[in-house]
Amino acid sequence: KADLVIIPLNAATKLYNADAKNPYQLISVVTHGNFYLMSKTTLASANDLIGKVVFVPNPGKVPDWTFKSALTSLNLDFVVSDTAVSGKVAIKYYNTPQEFNALLIQNASAIGLVPEPAVSVLKGKGVSVQLDLQEMYDAQKKSYPQAGLLAKKSLVYKYPKLVEKIGDAFPSNV
């Protein structure tokens, strides 16, 4: 019911898909990617993921799509598997951050795609950022949208200049 809302793009997609008469319009990207590959194991490049299992959240959602897109752009083959596969990056999904965080802390060889604020929490537990998904996805622009500002279409139609001004202010604050 809000006139303006800042939400993750995967939630915006759900909102859009849930209602064919979606009353919202994307006005601006609020933040770009904040996913990182974390582990206690050193990873020098994305090639070091070959033959390993990478835990990824939200199957079929933005983190999963972005990670797969990055692997594809780097010509790295992947497969969904609970175990390592020779010559490929194995993707294993996790559903709850709590179980996954414990795994990264306890298992020195575990690798996971982790969003903020979990990144900051795990850094304090001896797990470190090994690779930046933005770098993997697009090393030149370093940008894939993560969250956006949406406005009710009725607000856009009634106050287009105001909505435009609000939308224009966000990129300088990203």
C-alpha cells in the first residue's frame, strides 16, 4: 500500500508476477550487488571454483541467476549437485542462512555465495571474502541491480516531475 518502496529486486519480481495489475513501477536502482563468495579456503580466481561445491541461496531467484550468468560469461560449466563434479562448478542450494553460516564457520573448505549483512557477520568468525560476484559478473561496470525504488503508478502519473527527481537522486547515493 506504500506510495514508494525500496525492496530487493527478487521481491519486486514476485510482486510483479503476483498481480497482473501491478500498481508499481521501477523508478531507480538503489543498490548494486552485494554478494560475495566467502570461504576459509583461498580462491585466487573464479577458475578455482572448478571441481568444488558452491552453496548458493534462493534457487531460481536473483542470486542464483546472477551467479549462473557470471559463470557462463566466464565460460565456466556448472551443474546443480550436492557433490563436487570434475571440470564443473557444482551448485548446492541452501534455504536458511543459519545452517549455512554454521557450515562456513565449521568447514574450512566450504564456499558460499553470501549477501550482506551476513558477510560482515562471517568476517568476524574467520571466514573471508574470496571473490566479489560483481567482479565476476561484470568486471568493467561492476554493476548488477540488487534493490530498487518502486513507486505506485498513480503517483508517477499524478506527480511525474517529483517522482523523476526522487529517482534521479538515488544513483548518486548508491
